[in-house]
Amino acid sequence: MATVSEVLTAATDSVTLINGVKAGSWDVEGMTQAEVNEMVQRNVDHLEIILEYAPVDSDDDTPDVKGSSDDKSSYTKAITDGKAYIAAN
């Protein structure tokens, strides 16, 4: 199983997408606003799931993202920004 750091590094793709859509720099040509919102929502959902990762018992090798002291502020900000983007569009 991956480490907390590896899981968060992989989740950075969702942060990048949300930030890019919000900034207008993500290529959404040919997509309707509803499709863009759905894409942002999928990435928000993904980040919310990732941030809740935690082992259920001592035999579970799920990385403890939820309990980790790693800086997760960019992920929580992307969730907030993604939700705000969808609400505004």
C-alpha cells in the first residue's frame, strides 16, 4: 500500500485541476458548464475521500491520511474552492 505522502502527491492532480478551472487556465473547450461542474465535483469528491483515508484496525495497511500531521491545507482549500466554483456556476 502507498504511504500518506504518496497518496497526497497523487491527489495533487485533483488540486491542480480545480485550481486551473477556477483560474480559467484549464482547457474546458467543448464542454458545457454542467460538464465542467461535474468534472470539478468528481475531483472534490475524490479529495474528500482521500482525506478520510484511515486504517480500520492494526491489520489494515490503508495509509492514515486522516490522522497524519502532513500539511493538507492545499487539499482542503481546493475542496472549498471547488464547491464555491460549482455554486457560482
